[in-house]
Amino acid sequence: MTRFLFILPLLLGASVAAAQQPGHDACARDVTRFCRAVMNNGDGAVLACLKQNRAKLSKGCEKVLTDHGQ
């Protein structure tokens, strides 16, 4: 889980500065809730899982994905 919180901004193409802004972990709860089974399968699997569960995501996580073209 901790690894994911650091990699998500990079995965989504965010800069290091953006990763330090408040809200960079907006998807942490959604990953735990919907994608726990694929967390160890790599960042691509987590991103794919988030996209598959898009209708259920929190507004904050949805915004992160949308803002990064996902």
C-alpha cells in the first residue's frame, strides 16, 4: 500500500511537485477498497483496476484520473 501511494503520481504522469501537493493520495482508499487483490501485480494492474471500477470511485480519485488523462 505504501509503495502505491508513492508510485501513483508517477504512474499518472504527475511531476514531483504535484506529488507533494495535498490530495496526492486521493485514490488510496479506492485502491484498498476495490483493487486490493491486484496491488502486488504492479502499477499497471492497479491503474487498470481503478479504470474498471471508475463508476464506484470517490470524486477525488476520479478527478486525479481525469486530470492525468486516464
